[in-house]
Amino acid sequence: MTIRIALYRAVNLGAKTKLQMAPLRAMAGELGLGNPRTLIASGNLVFDGGAKKESALEKLLEKETEAQFGLKTDIFVRTVPDWDAIIAANPFPQQADDDPSHLLAMVLRDVPASDAELQAAMKGGTERAKIVGRCAYLYYPDGVGESRITTALIERKLGTRGTARNWNTVRKLQVLAQS
């Protein structure tokens, strides 16, 4: 049994990105993914992926999500050890404890070559960022909605796609994946 966590990018943020979780779980089951579970309505799917590689699961889920629901989006799959490593590497432990809704883990498709452009874009603001492997840790003390540092800007500056979850969701996904 190899449990995986799949994160759908930009789901349920508007009329064009609607995805209900019950049909998503049903689709995962039809694809042979064991014990599919979802967490909140933002596109978090936990399942037993067997021996399939993460990249193959991403392609399979992306293809079937578009075919069944008409939703073309990026999907990021991580193993439980990958997820545990994301949590362990968090460079903002105090914020994780004191202000978890303003701390985000942005799972990235690729390891960025550099974060210099992102750091330059953030200069003078209250936001903080640290890249560790294929994860960007982002702290928005004034809230994401008040920031000019958007997902699109981060992706552009890092040269790779990603999807973010706040620290409360990161922790809940860890618990769900281990249950």
C-alpha cells in the first residue's frame, strides 16, 4: 500500500473550475486508486496509488479529470514521506504554530533554479518566502488577499507551476494520509 496525496490546482475558485468531491472520489475509485478520500472542497485527494509513479498518477488524474469533468488543471502528487518531509522542512515553525492560516506550502512541479527574482519582487513587503526543493513556503502576515504576491507571480518568478495549501490543510492532509 502506497498512499499518495494529490493536490488539484485552482479548483473551486470560480464557475469554470467547479469540481465536486464525491464525483472526484468515484472517479479515483474507477481508476483503480484504492480508498479515495477528499479533504475540504479545494481539490485534495488521498488514495492508495499502488506501484504507480507519481508522474504517471499526475498524468492519469489530469487526463481523466478533463475527460469526466471538463476541467483542465495541473495536479501534483506526493507520497506520504514526501509530505512528511514538506512539514519537517518548514522554515517558519513559529508561524505554523501561531498563524497557520497565513502560512502556505506551495507544492511545485519542479525545483526552481533560483528564487532571486521572487525575493526581489517581495522586497519591501511583509511577505516572506523560502524555497526548499519542490516546495515554496510562503508567509502572508496580512493575508493572501491583501498581498500583491500572487500565485501567478510566484510561478512566473520561479519558472514552474504550483499549488498552495495553508498550514491547517497541510496538517490535516498528513493526518488523513496516515489514517
